[in-house]
Amino acid sequence: MATIVLNMLHQQIELIKSHYTSYITEKVPPGSLFQAKLPNCTITAYRSGKVMFQGKSAEKEAAQWQAHAVPNEKKQRSTDQHQWAPPKEIEHLSMIGSDEVGTGDYFGPVTIAAAFVHNNQVDLLKELGVKDSKYLSDLQITNIAKDLIQTIPYSLLILHNKKYNELQRSGMSQGKMKAMLHNRALLNVIEKVDGRYDGILIDQFANPDVYFRYLSSEKQVVKSVYFATRAEGLHLSVAAASIIARYSFITEMNKLSNQLGISLPKGAGKQVDEAAAQLIIDNGEHVLTQCAKLHFANTQKAINLAKRKRQSLK
Ligand code: MN
């Protein structure tokens, strides 16, 4: 039986707990914060910050959270040394990078971009303001992205909520969706740049073994890739891909907000529950299929909240 232990911050543990809301057990083992029993995996979170995944699908479940785990020193070294780790001189290479946005947001699509940055464009891109998108506002993202898409070869894929929910209901994990979209975006850019690149770098969202398992039924798989967490900081191609994906996510969220006549919040917190409840009251539950990721715990919370609000209005 596989056992995987991740070190997480308490904020992240809360996220994990709400993700598995419907599997939480009543009794908790000594020293633990909660336990969730899925059909093929038991997840136990401890006060120490350790989260243990046990069972047949331990690897698959843990993979969703791995990118957010606190690197413990030994682990960090072993992941840095995995056979997909990028070379030290990567910043001087011409790379295709890929990244995704929207996977943790209840509202809005998942957007994935791959982009090519030639090593002789690095100065130009820096001048355009390309850097780790975490340090950029939505307005800056929008302005930079508009320049970027005129400047570099890229591929942008949008997985809209309706399709996302169909895939999810058919049993596909979010991890697999991401892997398929990254792979497709990379294939698109490879075709555009026609051999002018030195390598490919994916912002790591799953263990590389798991990533390739997700792609095992695909006809064409891009196999020679590097994986690294926080890859936006390693090469501008990933930073550029991230900016394009975020720009697309912002645009799609604005479109949805306009269509629905409500400003849709990002993330998956209380504000999101409130907005979803309001949408249910105004339009009925079915509206969420078009604008939200239904399998998130927010759906049930919003349904309950809408019920309570309706009752208090009576
Ligand atoms: Mn990422």
C-alpha cells in the first residue's frame, strides 16, 4: 500500500479539508486535525502539518497538493535531482514554457498557455515587463499580455466550465485535464517554432511519473521536458506563458461576470459561496454548470446558503 507524506501550511490543510468535505470521518485519530476516507485513499492531517495519503490512489491524491507542499530539505534535494530537473544554465537557453491558471478558482475556466522565448528575446521581454506573474496586478498582466501575444509564438487553451464539468463527471481528475492541456499546448508551440528551441519547461503541478501516466492514452506525448516547481522564476518562457494564461482567465471572468450581471470573485472562499448562492437565487442551480467547477465543496455550501436566504425572506 502506497503511503505519501506531505508537509503543508495550515492554510493549505484547510483547503485540503474543504476539498474532501464529503469524505471527512466523524472520529479523528489522536493528534490529527481531520481524516478523510475516499474509496481508494485515506487522508490524515496532523497538527504538525504533516498530511498522510495512504492507499491505492495515494499518489494520485497527493499529486494534487504536492506543488503547495513545504519542501522539507531532504525531499527538496531529491526532487531537484529527479531526471526531469532543468539544467543550471537554463536561463541562457531558448525554451518553450507552459503554465496553467484557474485550477483553484471555483468560478471561471482553466486556462493553459505554452510560449516560446528565444534567448535573444530575453532583454526585450524584460523590457515589456515580463516577470513572475505573482508580482503583477491584473492591469499589468493585461497590458503586458497584449504586447506578448504580438511578440512571441504561443498557444492558449481554454477549458470552459461546461466541458470541465462534463469531463469531471465522467471520472477524469483535474490533474489529468491539466496534463492533457499542457501536452496539447506544447505540441502546438513545437509545431510553430519548428525545431528552434533548446528545451521545454513545465511548471510542475504533478509528480513527473504521474504526469506521464495521465498521458498514457494520448497518441502524441511530448516526452523530453523539464519539470520544476515555481518555474516562472527559472525561465521567462514560463513567466510569459503564465501571464498569457492569467490574461485569458481575467478576460473570461469578466465575460462571465457581464453575462451573469454579478462580479464573480476569484478563489474558493466565503465570498465565492456568497456569489454562488446569489446566482442560485437569481437563476437556479443549473447556472453554475456554465460558470463554476461543480465538484468543489463551494457548490454544496452555496446551495445551503441559498436555501437559508430564501427561508429568511419568507
Ligand atoms: Mn503553475
